[in-house]
Amino acid sequence: MKVTIVAHTNSRNPRVETDKMGALHVYVNAPPIDGRANEVIVDTLAKYFKTKKSLVSLIRGAKSKQKVFEISSDRMMF
């Protein structure tokens, strides 16, 4: 499944929220330098969707606030 998120880096309170329009916002405490924030977002999404990090991959938006991730459904538990 593909998930579009809005990334918020350098956040004091890391979390995942949905807004009134249903968009997923991921707040992480990592800086957007050398892909560190993207790595933390992958970790956060894996925990949020209760799957392994290896099943979450960045498809689009490596240097953008809006990103698209692919989450494989092989081991996803809801």
C-alpha cells in the first residue's frame, strides 16, 4: 500500500497524527541532513503500521516535506 505523508523534522515531540482532511503527519526529532530524517520516518511508520522496517520504503520525496512510502503487506498487522 502507498502512504502519502507530510514530514515535520526537528520536532520536540515525535508522533504520528492525522489532520481533519485525513492526511498523515509524521513528526520526528531528526534533522533533515543526509537522509537522517527519512530513516527515522521509516522507523516511525514501521512502528505505526506494526510491520518491519525492511517492508517500508521511500518511493518519492526524499528532499521534500511531502513524501510517498510503499508499505509491503506481507507481514502487516492491523
